Amino acid sequence: MYQRILKLLENEESPLSAETISEKTKESLMKTKSLLLRLQEEGKVESTKKDDIIVWQIKKKDDVEKKFEKMGR
């Protein structure tokens, strides 16, 4: 389920609501929200507010994160 959410968000052009993610993955809304929060804590996804709805997307790396990633190799 964890990987299905990541793959779904990677393939989407625009952010999705938890409800939409829940429908597309056929998982309960409560479980979906729980997994999204876990992914957010791990820095893999981020949420934003769009038209008073929280939507989710793959986290975009900023320049500082990219530099640290290169240093770690």
C-alpha cells in the first residue's frame, strides 16, 4: 500500500486529495491518511492547500537537499 501511494503520486501531474488517493488505491480513507502522514514524516510527500482541500504530491527537492544528496554518494 505504501508503495502504491508513492507510485500513484509519481505518475500524477497534479496533487491529489486523500479521498482521491483512497479511491484509486481501493484503501480506506483512514488508512490512506495515516500512510500519507507517515510518508510526509519521511520527507517523501508534501501537502498543500488548494481550494480549501489538502492535496498531496511527491516532495520536490530544493537545491540544498540536492547538494546533500550528492555529498552522500
